[in-house]
Amino acid sequence: MAFFTGEHGSLELEGTRIASVQNWNFTVSVQSVDTSTLGATDTTIVPVKRTTTGSCRILYYQDEAGTPDATNSATTFIRKIAKATTSTTVGADLWQGNSTDELFSELKLKVDDGSTNGRLIEMRILITSLTVTMSVGEIFAADIQFQNNGAIKGLDL
């Protein structure tokens, strides 16, 4: 019998394994509608919508001290949601010049179980929140919240 711990987990964004992931999680919830009729003694329901959300914590790092790395893991996520606008107009649309496709990302949550591909959860996500944290005695980190767009593409757990 095998158990898996955090050292068996990894995360890929746009096909690139993200280094220094402290944790990841996802939640699937289903909304239902009550279809009970007057006089019914028991509730009956039908599922109407499924929502998948998740989060991860990425640790910020530099490969070489004093040299900014535009391709490190935290920067990749930050640029997905906090992309600067090119407009100087006050109140300019933050997403101006970006197609809707650019706002979504391919995300793979993986459990390395010793097999060739591991166990995967694949999603097309929109990053909905990003918090960058710097605390005394703690590592500089980015907390990312995301929501899946559509159904989960792959679920092999």
C-alpha cells in the first residue's frame, strides 16, 4: 500500500513544471435545485451546475542573487493576472489588448506515483486572485486562487 505526501506533488502551468510549490488544492462543488412538490415528505433534487476552484502557494526565488529572473515560477503566475496595460488613459481597461484566450491558462496538478505520467488533474483556469506575501521569518510567496473554465479535462486519481 502506498501513501503520498507533499513531496509527491507537483504543478505545471502551460506545460512547464513550476518550481518551489509549497502546496496546491482544488475543490469541486455541485449546485442543486430542489424539485420537491407540495405534500412531498422527502426532498428531491437535481444537479444543475458544477464549479471547480483551487489555490496554490508558490515560493518566489532567484536562481542567482541580484539577477532578476523573469521566468521564475511566481513571476509566471503574477504576469498572468497583473499584466500591465499599455494605455496611459485613466481608467483604461486592464485587459485591453489581451484576447480572452490569453487570460486562461492550462494547469496540471500532479501526484508523482512512480508511473510514467503520474496521476493528473488537468484544468483550463482563470487566475481569480493573487496575493504576494513578505513576512519576517518567512519565505517570499505568492498565494494564487483559480477557477476552472468548463469541465475538468483530465482526472486520473
